[in-house]
Amino acid sequence: MLNHLQKELNELVNRGLDRTLRIAVTGLSRSGKTAFITSLINQLLHINRVDNSHLPLFDAARRHGIIAVKRIPQLDLSVPRFDYEGNLNVLSQQPPKWPQSTKGVSETRLAIRYQRSGGLLRHVKEKGTLYLDIFDYPGEWLLDLPLLDLDFQQWSQELQRQLNTTHLKLAQSWLEKAQNVNLTAPADEDILAQLAKDYTDYLWQCKQHGLHFIQPGRFVLPGELKGAPALQFFPLLHLTESQWQQLKNEAKENSYFAVLQKRYDYYRRHIVKDFYQQYFSTFDRQVILADCLTPLNHSREAFEDMQLALHQLFRNFHYGKRNFLNRLFSPKIDKLMFIATKADHITTDQLPNLVSLMRQLVQEGGRYVEFADIATDYTAIASIRATQQMVVNQHGRQFKAIQGVRSSDLQKVTLYPGSVPSKLPSVDFWQEQKFEFDQFEPRRLEQGENIPHLRMDAVLQFLLGDKL
């Protein structure tokens, strides 16, 4: 008990002195969160007092202001430790593999020992320690956070408004079954379970078609809740406003309608809210990752669905300037970086276009945080660089290209991946142009080598530069 209180007191002191940063690594499914965290840890652990040429844009590393970085035990022992070593192992094997995508919450803590170069404390202590807490969690679970502000009817009607032709085609079988249910009849547990499974199958099909906005997120990644009644409900997308009011007035407590509403409320209040309060209400800085290239391979609807999902991520984070009191009692995010991932899948001349596209994708949501007067930035990175830039001579002309092992056939190829639009594509654009941005396998990581990357140093400078 005393040890626990001492740890709590120490953490409170560290937060008050601004010696702790909690980093939210946020992104949709398949945006590269696990690769990002693995690379971030790796780049920091490879900093030394001799050669930091792998991080030229990170001032504290370039001027050798960082003395040492090490992983230390995290404060919350109930959260699984981020599997950094396991991720390095799969990158080092032959053939190398990408780290497995996130299946649940994990955490890691780093201690960064540094030489003070500014701030009031430089007159008191020559050296300092910054504690960095980094959290990984499934992108699917993030999209449940907007449910905190929606009741069952509002959620159903929100999904109803977002239905497009792809949704309707994929949902046809489930929708027909849901429409045939007498919502005022006594609920049958087996029928509810089957309909919830059908709805989950529909969500999986949405993922396979490149759609990102999937709710509830835990239906496709349930973790310890697999098979629980809390995950056996579904939205009612076929009801009119008058039908909603009639059901609210007439449906009995044991009816399908009442049970669906009760389970949704339980999911929202106990599963989503607990997850939010435990992790998302105390972050200091945030990165939002997005794979802008893959949706271009699918369709206009997949691209717009990704944009919608990105905008949903802003709703439930606290943004604003840091001061002594909110550091202690109500932490707010004071720096936010939007990151387009897989930047090594295109040629370097297309990077400005990719950054511009990312900026426009989040523009509407970004207005909110800009009004909160916090620092924002946009960049394009490759957390784990899988390709090399090449110059190809063809018919007496030189062309930029990339070279790497293509995931689809495991062949080493040299190709020009195509041009990235610098702004949101119009309707005509989708009809005229097709994209085929390939996926690539990682290069094998040699023993003791730092992970090859593209612009992770710019990310570190933005997140940590003012604290070191």
C-alpha cells in the first residue's frame, strides 16, 4: 500500500515538474501504429554521445544533449507490456516479417536522461530525466469513442445517414433479416446472437473492401469479450422517426427493441467509457496516423470513409495549452501531429503531395484543434523503411523509382508507383485514374542495427524537442 502511494506521489511530482509525457499513438486499423511505436523506441534507444547520424532532424540527438535512453517498468502493472523485443525478432528473421497488428492495449515506458539546455530548472540541476509513456491499442476500438455522446437511436440514425452503395450491397443479407424481426416480440437469445454474428460478418466485409468506419469496433476485435451478450446487439437502420417513438412507447422490457437498447447502453457506458477514462483522458501529446495510399487502390467510397473515420477521432480528446494545474489534475493535449504513413511506397518527389493530401483529409477536424491554440503539424513518414529510392535510365531518360520486395508475390521489383494527388480527388478523378500502390515486405534488420526509417527524427523533434 505504501509503495503504491509512493509511486502515485512520485508520478504527481513528475507531472507537476513537467517531467512526464503521455503519448497517444492514434490511428485507424492498418495505419501502422505497432510499426511506429517499435521504430520510435528503437530510434531513441540507439541514441548515444558519439554518433546519432540516424536522427539528423532531432536537435537533442544531433547536439548530443541526450545522455542515455532506457526502457523502465511501467506504472500500471495490469496493462500488457508492448512487445518491442518480439517485433524486433520478426524483423530480424529470414525472411523478415512485419510486426503483428495490435490485438489489445499495451504500454511501454522510457526514461530519457538528458543534459539541460534551457528552462528554469537548468539553474538547479545540470541533468534531467524525461519519462515517456507510450500506449498502443487497436484502431478499431478508437472508433467507438463517439458512442459516448450517442444514445441507441442517435447511433442507429447516424449509421443510417452514412450508408453508401457499398454498405448497402454488403449489408443486404443482414438487413433483410433485421427488418423481419418483430421488435415488440419477446427477445430470443439465440436469434439475437445470430443476428449480431451476421452484423459482425458485414463489418468484416466492410474491412475487406477498404472501409474504415466500423462500429462497434470490438465486434471485429472482441478480445476477452468474445461471446459476451454485451457484443450481441446491432443498429436499427430501417426505422423512421415515428417508428422509433412508437417502439419507445409500446415495446415491453423483454422485447427485442428493449434488449437491443439495453445492451447498447451497457456497451457504451461500461466498455467504451471505461476504456476512455482509463487511457484517453490523460494524454499530453498525440500523433494521428493514416495510410492515405491504400484507400486510393479501392474506391472513392473507401477514401471518403477513411476521411469520415479520421474526423471521428477528434471528438473525445482534450486539446489545449499545458499549465501547472492541468498537468496535475486535467491533462490536455498541447501538440498534435498528423502523419501519413508508408511514405517509402512512393518516390521522394511525391512526398509534398502526400503531406498536402493528409492535410486536406483532416482539415475539417483540424479546425477544431487549431481554434484550441495548440501546436499542430503534418508530415509523411516510413516508420520502418521497406524500399530504396532508385533512378532508372530508360530510352535515354532518367526516372525516379523505388525498389523492394513486393508483398503480393515476394519478388524484388523496381517500379514507379504513380503520382499522389495533392488534394482531395474529385468525382471525375476517380473515373479517369486508377491507383495500384503496392505493399512491400520489410528489409531484414541486422543485429544491433537501428531500424531504417524516413523522417522519424522529424516526429521526435516535434513531440520531444521542447522538453529536451
